[in-house]
Amino acid sequence: MVYKLIDVDSSIGPVGAVVSGVDLSQPLSTECKEEIHRAWLENHVLFFHDQDLTPAQQADFAANFGALDVYPFMKAVDTHPNVIPIIKEADAKMNFGGDWHTDTSYQPLPPKATLLYALEVPETGGDTLFANATMAYESLSEAMRKTLEPLTGVFSPKMVHGSGGDYNSVAAKGNLGDAYGGSAEIAEQEVEHPIIRTHVETGRKSIYCSKPHTHRIKGWTRDESIPMFKFLTKHLTQEQYVTRFQWRKGSLAMWDNRCVFHNALNDYQGKRRHMHRVIVQGERPI
Ligand code: SIN
């Protein structure tokens, strides 16, 4: 792929590319936006370093790629309704996003993009792993792909945010900070999406179900479904599909939730990590 305005280095791993030559705090030309969008579709995750972004500048950059979305389970920062603080304090034990998932796939219209910006990161630890769910899907046997393709998943936030969910204990709420909230009704809702998703812009298929967000395969019991979710997660998180991203203060990652899984490593006990997160509205998965 040829880029005239940005540099795109995809040698970082099986998914993602480091983009340089652009200041995200400034308005971008149509050509520059088009190149970033093209690089994003091709690489699934883009990483930018050495950025200096206010919440409004991060949101403005995100808005180049679609309408901004609202995350239902956390309060935004005071200065912008679409920017969520993701903070793990030094004395907290649990982190946010510390399991393989794509963002809020339990919503009727899950966000297509997430843009995470690092304000404070530990000197070591706190990396995020990204897995290429398209490559992983395409490497399954034809028989397995044929088995999976017609299946519908019943997705729900209840395993994470519901009354018995991981984030709903007093301890987790304390660890995640006062900003944690969310409606009990939304936390128990169920929606149906295909477990293999077709990307509307590239036409490629990806694994889409995950143990934290997919309650069961439609028509199967949860006990019957879990081994399939475990198998698919084990398959897609093999080394050959995973890139490990080491954050610096001022890094921004922009990932495509339609074809990438991620997992925030929780290996920095006693250190503080502070990020700002913005999501961009997506379409109903097909
Ligand atoms: C997330 O899952 O959105 C957070 C990822 C991270 O903090 O690295």
C-alpha cells in the first residue's frame, strides 16, 4: 500500500501498524484522513506515539471516522461527554479490560472503533495484547468454518457487569473508581449477533464471540457453548496472531472491534495507569 502523507510500519507483529508523521491534535486534511482510514482497514489497529491530546482533541480525531458513541457503564470526564477515564490506581488489584474481548459486543450496535490514549503508564507492564481475529478465522479448517458460520451468539454484559459479574463486586467497584456506574437493566440485556462476523468495509470474516461477552450459542446451553468459546479464544490468541503493544505516555491506539480482540495485561501491581477512551459508533454485526 502506498501512503503519501503518513508513514506506516506494519513490522510490529501479525496485527497493527505504527503510524508516524501526523499530529492528531490538529485538524486533518481529507487526504490524510483517507490514508489513516485505509491503513486502519488494512492493519486493523493503528498505533501513534508522542501525541499530546486534550479530551476534545482526542474526540475530534475519533469523529473523523464516524459518530461518537457513549459507553453505558462509566461516567465520562467532566470536560467531554464521550471521553471515558480508564484508571487503575496504584492500590487497585483489578484492571479494566483484562480478558480477551472486542469492545461491548453485547450491545445491539457495538462500536466499530476504540481510541485509547495513554496519559500515565507504568515504566514496565500494562501492555495491551491485540489478536487478529480475521487471520485466526481464515486459518480454521473448512469444516470448522462451515460449522461456525450459521451460528448465532446470544451476547450479554451480564457476565461482566451483571449482578454476579466480574465488575459488580464491591471490591471491583472500589478498584475501578467512583466513575463506575451503569444501569442494572442494560447489564442484564441479551442481544443476538453472528459468532462469525463479516466486516462491512472489507468483506472479510472474523471470529466474534468471546467468553466474557457471549452468554451462549443460540439453541445451545451455556455449558455446551463455553467449550466452543474457550477453543476459539485459545485458537485466536496463539502467538502467530498476536501483537503486544507497549504504551508510552502520549501513545494512542485505534482498533477495529469488528476484527480484533484485545486484552489489557494486569502485571503492574502497585503502579498507576491512566488512559482516556473514546468509541465510534458501529453497525449491526452481520
Ligand atoms: C479496553 O479494554 O478498552 C482497555 C484496554 C487497555 O486498557 O489497554
